[in-house]
Amino acid sequence: ASSSMANRLAAACGGLRTPALVEAAQPLPLTTREREIANLVASGLSNKQIAARLTVSVRTVEGHIYRACTKLDVTDRDGIADLILRER
């Protein structure tokens, strides 16, 4: 939602692309695996359920969630879920 708004703002400003608009137009800055796990978090799965589904360890899932939290500047799974659900 915010990326489409950033693109509309840029178009309304004659195509002006400030660093803030460029950043806002980008999708969430996650790797493919981080995004996959973030989507599963947003679906309500526990770390153990995610690990079983993806055939990885719970510790691996925790690492991906930690890095996603850092990249998205949120503190917990709920923050990840909120951002993912807003992006959909």
C-alpha cells in the first residue's frame, strides 16, 4: 500500500524521486526466506510449526525472525505480522 502511494506521489510531483520516495516505493527489505517465514508468522504459525513446515531447525527460524525484526525495525513477531498484513 505505501509503495503504491509513494509511486503516486512521485508521479504527482512530475516524476521527482527523492531518496525517501525511492525507499518508500521498495517492498519490505527481506530475503526470500525471511519473507517466507514472515508470511508464516503473519499466518499465526509458531516457530516450531514453521520449522516443521520448512524442514529447518527452530533455531534457524528464530534467526530469520530476528534478522527480519532488525531490518523492519520492529521488536517482535506481532510487529512483523502487522507489516506483512499491511503490505498484502
